[in-house]
Amino acid sequence: MSHKIKTLLFSTLYPSSARPVHGIFVETRLRELLKSGRVETQVVAPVPWFPSRHPAFGSYAKMAATPQFETRNGIQVHHPRYFLPPKVGQNIAPYVLAAGALPSIRRLIRDGFDFDVIDAHFYYPDGVAASIIAEKLGKPFVCTARGSDITLYKQSPKPNRLLRATMTKAAANIGVCVDLVEQMIELGASREKSLAIRNGVDLQRFSVVDRKEARKAVGIDHQGLLLLSVGNLIELKGHHLLIEMMAQFPEAKLAIVGAGPMRSELQALAASRGVAEQVIFAGQQANDTLKNWFSAADALLLASSREGWANVLLESMACGTPVVATRVNGTPEVVASLEAGRLADVRDVEHLKFALQSLLADYPARANVRRYAENFSWDETTRQQIELFSAILEKGN
């Protein structure tokens, strides 16, 4: 195709100056795609309306502080507002999301950005809203499923119905791992229109740093075994299981990178298990410092109850650090070699401990871990997206 493919990326999961790491994986995939020079994109990333920017309101205040429009990494990003009332929010979210975004999208078209296809991310409510918008504007749309948007919402009757209807209307249903694609096919998506386009890893941003230097950079003065857990402080991520496991590794330290509602509960758990001295709560860390954290650790542990495609696993491997993770959803597709790490077959302390001991007993060379991660560059992801968008356009012409 001679002309550039014009896509409108539509998702509530997209970073802003007020929330720089929110949905960063969606932005990263888009930035990698744009490097091809084959695609032109603008982003519509709606934000729930909230009246106050006062810091006391935490994440809601950050939503209120999000600008209506900004340019991030050379990409034009629009943040229209939508009103999401508490309690009934889940069932009406797709409708209010579509209604809030449509005026901005119509304005974009009037101003000359008449896009070819809507590229939506996160199936519920964003993908459902995208299907409403696509129908009103007479445009094709694709949607990428990323994990809980399918695994969680398919269990609720109304979202389940809306998911099924949306999958039949989509020009393509994309999953970030094969496991998610199979779940969508079970929900009624046609196999012909469903494909896995996995996330890659930024091999420049995540690279090997000398372990001693990395520990110095993150301020950890510990010579022995250092374990790392990265993710929001919520039950789903399983930090509590790792804290409990620390009693069985008395010489080790566990650094937990992330913020969230369970912080004080996790601190109390560490104290009650007598491992408070072993656990470091590092809080949220800027994305560009993460390579030091990954490089500082001997292993990254991810004890999630569900994951679509866990980017932290590949990020850790790109820094030469192997992983131990629970065998859920797309994770076996990421950790598919002993050089990469080990999987715990059951999400409990005993199985996590066994997987970690197995890794430490036959510990891979850092260069081999890095080499494994290099199989996951973004090039293949970009190629698949361009191929898909081109096919949709050719069908429409």
C-alpha cells in the first residue's frame, strides 16, 4: 500500500502527564508500530470525570488533572471525559464511554483526520464502546484483549453478553497470548478472525546492568540472595505469598516494587511472620529505573492468580534475571525454557518455594537469559499489525 494506514487508537488504558505509567504497555506497542513509518495514528484515551484535583482524592485527583489534549512522544492524545456513576458503573460503562468520546472523534474527522480503522485495547468496556462508535461512524474496528477484560468480565452476565456481541462485530479479535485467544473463541469469536499478537520487550530500555552496580543504584546493601516482586499491591499479584515464603529463606531479602491498597496489610504480615527485616517496600518506581531493580535481583517472582501477558517477566529476562511465576493464562508462553526460569504449578507458598529452589540449583548464565528475551523484540508484533490493518483496508475497498 502506498498511502499510510490511519488508525485511531481508542482505550482508557493509556498514559498521560498526570498518570505516566497508566497503560504504558499500550503506548509502547503503538510507539513501536509508528517506527515502521507505515502507520499514522491519533489517540483518544477517555478519562472518568471527577470534580477535584485535590491530592486527598488520590488516583481520582490524577484523573481530574489529566489535560484534555497533549502530545506524548510525538503522538497526539485526546482525553475526553465521561461520567461513570459509582455502583452501577460496570454495566453502563461502555455506553457512557462511547457517548463521552464520540464528539471528540467526530471533531477529529472534521479537522481532517479521517482514519481507516479503530484500534481498541481492553475488551471491556473499551472494546464494547469502540463497537458502538465504529457502528455510528461506519468504520471497521479491531480490539486487543489483555487479560482481566476477558477472564474477569466473562463471568458477569451483562458484560458477557456484550463481549460476545462485540466479538462478532469486530474485524479482528486480538489476544496478547494464545490462551486469551482460545478464551475468546470459547465465547463465540470466530477462529478465522482471532489471532495472538504478543507484546514485545524494549531491549534498549531493559538491558543488563552489573549486579553490584545495580544494587548500589537502588540503594540495597545486601550481598546475599535478592528476590524481586513487581506489581500493584493487590491480592491478584500474590506479594503476600512471597512474604510468607521468606521465612524459609532467612538469608534472602525480598524487594517489592509497586504501590497499592494492601501496603499496610503486607507490612503487618511481614511483621507477624518475623520477616520484616527481610522485606523492602520500595514503592512505585519510574519506568526508566526498573532495569536497575531487575538487574540487582537474582530472580523476579510473580505469584499472580491471573495474567494475560506479563510484561515484567520479559523485562526482567532482558536484564539477564530469570523468573519464577505461577502457571496461569499466558505465562507458560512467556516462560517457555529453563533459561527463562521456572513455573509454580500451584499458587501457594510450597510450590513457589520448590520452583525457586529448582531455579537456584541450576541457575542460568545471565547472557543466556538475555538471549532468550531477545526472541521477543517488537519487530514481529509490528509486522503482524501492519499485515492485519492492510488486509482490513483491502477488504473494505
